[in-house]
Amino acid sequence: MKHLTFLLAISLLASMPSVTSAEEIEPTWESMAAHYQVPEWFVDGKIGVWFHWGISSAADENRPNDGSHYGRRMYSPPPEGKADEDLSMNETLTKWHIEHYGPLEEFGYEDLIPLFKAEKWDPDALVKFVKDNGARFIMPVACHHDNFDMYDSFHPWNSVAMGPKRDTLKEWKQAAAKHGLKFGVSTHLYWSPRFFANARKYQKPGTPEWQLFNMDYDPRGYATQDSWNEHWYARCWEIIEKYDPDMFNNDSPYPKIEGGKGLGIKLFSDFLNRDLKENNGEQTVVLSFKDANADRAAFTYNLERGGAGEIKPEPWMWATDLSGGWFYRKTAVNRMSIPVMVANGVDAISKNGVVMLNVALRGDGTLPENQAAYLTAFGDFLKINGEGIYGTRPWKTFGEGPLKVKDGRQGENRADFCPQDIRFTTKDDVLYAFVLAPPTEDIVINTLATGGSLDREITGIELMGSTEKITWNRTADALTIRLPKSLPGKIVNGFRIHSRQD
């Protein structure tokens, strides 16, 4: 069976497009950077929802912290006699797994699959909910590091053949189309041979599990193993061909030009060329990944769990997790409060970012209430202030205030904003100023003093979501807005500032 699957993968690879025309993007970073154009729907839409959901979602919800990598961490038995208080995260989870499910040789990761039933999953209702709360695109995980495909795949370990017995990508896409949202996919496949390195001693040749645990590939040298790189390409291309996503996110490494025959950049350029061919030379898709060393003009940078210190020249994606652990675990805690999450989103948008909020569904397919509360809070903000978010672009400067956001991946802000933290966006000659915490006194914006960045006469100021007349005064020191009698936003409030040339 494994040989048949490998031959199928090679057959798919052989049928992939190759660059032959000068009009096409070549599989080089230089050509990608010269041609990549972020589509307007992505930059205008601003808000997306990522869905992490899979086998580990169905493990006991009260399990210890697994760092969202249950399948990797569960194969780490602690040494004899080691005290519980001295166990690592991996050892703690393995000890719990053995006590809860049985010995590893009798109950492996594959034995969790029958527990993953998705019996209450309603993609139509979920997509409607996220749309009602501001999302303009969704991005479910197609395959995580555990090598289990959430779609109808040539790889035998998939959600149609087992577990839910449903093509989840197909149903997510149908729901997105019904509700007018763009549809993205995220694959985390590439380093799955390493993911299951500790599970290898429990596997037997000739079993179906041999493929799930990637036993044909070197857990340390897979990145230069032609058979793995070709297999990765074929799995990814099948997603692109079968589900035609508006966005393809590669959330893991990829085959490099050195050692991987350039199959990574070949996939990326083929994805874009396929789109250009189908749309008369116009790019309509988004390509995103997390390689901080690649030319960011060549793709959309997924700045996961991080932030931007200044306005970025190319649109980028702020991806954060609302569950506290990417995959569902009842005891996980999101250390970012709801007010900080909303304000962080506005901060990212003011710096040319797009917001991607991850939610982790339960194994039965339902959305936990604590995560729904985050989405609802963002939705409440957007219902009042969406005019200053959707379709906007960064202004001359992102804003002002004492809170400084760290630039780069990881280390995302969790500190509270204050009323002196102001962020700007602009659209159709209107400047929008967002106050990132509820003010209790007059709002002072130093950036908008006469002679400052706004070299125009302010003709009027309105508080979005309110009909109250706003009183303001502009001097050489600052623009001062009298504290309104009531504030429509519980977290962030936005002002619409009209101006004309002096």
C-alpha cells in the first residue's frame, strides 16, 4: 500500500505545471518578489478566523498541557522513579495518557481517531457566526503536524476514511461560499516526520500506522530526502487542485532550494501561476507563510503571535490564538485579555496588518463559549467602528501613546492599553483615530496638532456609533477632543476626522 501511495504522489508531481512562459512567475525569490501582488479583498477584508481542529481535539478535554502537540509529546515515558513534580511537559502528558488510555504499545495516537466524531459540527452555523462578528475570510487547518488530512486525500489517513467520515475542507468551503466569505487553507505537514520521532519504536512494518507515523522518512534528514519532499509537494498540490483556495498558508518549513530541489518555491510559484492563468493575469489569491528570512515582497508574512513596531511596507498577517493552546483543551487559558485582543487588532491594522484569530473547536465540532466571547467582543467593536477598519489603509503614522509593541514573531503584546494610546487608519480622505482604552477625560492627540502630520484644516469630528455633537480644539500643541457624555464602544472608540486643504 505504501508503494502504491508513493507512486501516486510521484504521478501527481509529474503532472504539476512547470514554468515555460516568460509571462509566468519563475520559481525564484526574485521573480516572486517582482510579481506578487496582494489582492484587494484581503487588504480590505482585514479580519479572518483560523480553525484548528483535528484528532487531538477529541482527547480528554481535562488532559495536561500538551502545547498543542499531543501526538508528539505523548511518546515520552518518564524514567523509573522520577517524581511527578520533576516531570517535563512531555513526560507528564505521557504518564497521564498511559493512566487514562493504556500503554503506548496498546493505545497509540491513531487510537484517538475513533473518538474524533465531529457529531455536532455545523460549518454553516459556525461560518455565519464568525461572519456576523466581522470575519471576511476563514482558514481551516487542512493537515497539522500529525499527518492527518482533514479532507478527501490520496493519503489514507484522512477525515473521510475515518474519524468524522466527512470532507471537512469541502464543507468549510461550501459554507464560506454560501455566506460570501473567502476561503483559505492552512497546511502544517512538512515537519511531521520529526513530529513523530519518539513514536517510531512502537510501530510495526506492514501496518497501516506505518504511513501515519511517516516511517518511510528520516526524522532528522527528511528535509534533504527527495521522496519526502516530493510527497509533501503532491499532498499540498492536491489541496490546491481539489479545493481551489483563495488563500494558501504553509505553516511549517518547506523544501529549500538547496537540498530540497526547490520544491517549496516551486509549489508557491505554481500556486500563483495557476491563479494568474485562470484570472487573465490578475492575482486573486494570497500566499502566506512564516519564513522570516524570505523576501517579504514575495509573499504575505504570517507574523504569528507577534506584532509590528511600525507600519510595514507590505501587508502582513497578525495571527493569534483565542483558545490558549491552538487546539482545544478545556483548562487552557488565553493570557491575552479580550480588551487587549481587540486593541492589538486595531494596532495591527494601523500598521498595514490583517488580523487572523484562531479558534479551537471541541472534538464534537462545537465552539467553546470562552472563545466565542472573544469573537463577539471583536464583532461588537466592528459593528460600531467597521467603517474605520474595512477598506482602510495606514496613514502617515500608525499613532501615538506609551505602549510600545514589540516588532517580530512571538512575544505578542499582552499589556493593557491606555486612553493615550491612539491608532490611525484612513479611507476616502477621512482620517480615523481610535482610542484603545475607554477615556475618562478629554482626549489629547499630539500627532494632530497644527503644523503636525495632518497638514490640512480639520472641519469636523464625529464619534462613530454616536449622534452626540463632538466638541474639539486644535492648537500648535495638540488636538483635544472633549470627553463625550457617552461612549458607544466598551473597549475601543473611533473618531471620524474630516479635513480640507488649507
